[in-house]
Amino acid sequence: MGARQSRASSKDKGPKRVLFMGRRQKFSPWDDALLSGRDPRSLLKRGMHHVSFSLVTRGMTDIPDFLWGLSEVQKLNLSHNQLRVLPPEVGKLTRIVVLNLCGNRLKSLPREVSLLQSLKVLFVNMNCLTEVPAELSLCRNLEVLSLSHNCLSQLPAGFADLSRLRKLNLSNNSFAHIPMCVFSLKELIFLHVGSNRLENIAESIQHLASLQIFIAEGNNIHSFPRSLCLVTSLELLNLNSNDIQTLPSELHLLCRLVRIAWNPMDKGLHISHNPLSKPLPELVEGGLEMLFSYLKDKKHT
């Protein structure tokens, strides 16, 4: 009887011991490094061109303080966490070239972003931004900026000083019009303002003489401005899902549009899901050459 109880007792202890070991705390890589006395710099990745550091999808609500001491970081990825605040200490990372803050809960950015004078690429899409600090316009080397999927309705006038900006994504916000400062960005080749509250496109769009891709789908734009036909560098023009009824006779000036495009990724003219007046829907089905021919003939009649 005693032997049976002993064997039963040992069986009871086995599963409990396994269960306890299964719940052992797991440390994140940076906690592990700090607890073992290692230099956090051992977590840096040194590529051919940049020194990078990544804390992607860690569920972080705060950024570990040791990060602000890693002054050599050039590419920093803090995307897809639960960050509500970006501390002013970010200004200490003066060598940053690429900063990815996508997919957090940020409502604002600190003024100290102005200290990131090497910054070329900034992703703050999929956050909760209601405004952008004017100080960001002091990052004069900025070339790529994504502010999509936020709660923005305006930009600081100083953004006109971002003279090197080439790609700007403002989609899925609350803009009622394209901010005037955008029309001063002469180097812009990509502009996405889709899924906002736009009802028109300002005549000033013609000043973006280098623009190659312009996406304004999913708004409530009522007319196709003739000034847009003067942006002859356009290779992809997406005005799908708006309220456009007529097309300007000058449309043929957009000679780099090679086709009526149906696939969102294709270059060409995207004009589907608009209440085009007859016979435009049939002409669109027939292709760009037929559409151009009709519009030119109509101009001379």
C-alpha cells in the first residue's frame, strides 16, 4: 500500500514540474542582454550601408531607455507596437536615416524630431496623429514621408521647405483639400491623397512638374481640372471612385499615360467608378487612344 502511494505521489509531481517549467518567464532580447551584463550595442546589426536596430511587434508601450544611448543607429524600426508617446530623447539619435514608427498609437511627434538632420525616410502611417509638428520641416534631407491612416486635416505651412521630398503619402486621413504647402514641393514624384474628403483638386497642381504618380481615388472630386493635364510627367493617374462626370479635351497632353488601367498597380489612367456622362463610359472601354481622339475632335466642333 505504501509503495502504491509512493508511485502515485511521484506521478502527481511529474506533470506539475513540467507545467511549472512551461511557464518560465521569457526575456526579450534586450532584457536578456542587460541581465547578462552585455553591452546593448551587441544587438545592433551592421550592414554594408547602415547600422540598424529593430524592435518590431514587441507589444511595447514604452521604449527602453538604453536605446537613446545607441547614437550610431542609422535605421530604427519601432513599428507595430503599442507606443503612445515618442520621447523627446529621440533627438539624441542624430545619425538616423530611416525611422519607422508605423502601426503604433502615437497622437503626436515631439519637436525634437527637428534634430534628426540626417533623416531621409520617415514612416508614421497607421497611428492616431491629429497634427504634425512644424519642426519636422527642419528635416531638410527628408525624401520619403508616409502619414497615411491617421486623423490629419492639415499640414504646417513650413512643409514647403522640404525641398528634397520625393514621395508623400497622405491617404486615409481627413483632408478637405490638398494642403497648399504640397504644391511647393518641386521634387515630388509620388503623391497619394486617396481616401480623404477632397471635393476638388486645386489649379496649383500644375506646379508639381516632376510628378509621376498621383493617386486621389476614393474622394468626392467633382471635376477633372484642366491644370492637371499640364503635369505631363504623369505616368499613373488614379481618380477612381470619385464624382467626375466629364473629362477635359486637354487630356491627350498626358502623353506618358499609356493605357486605361484597371489593375491598381498598373501605370496609366484609372477612371473607373465615376458617373461619367455618355458616351465616355463606352470610350473608356475602348481604350485611351479612342478616348483621346474623341476629346480632341470634340474640342474642334
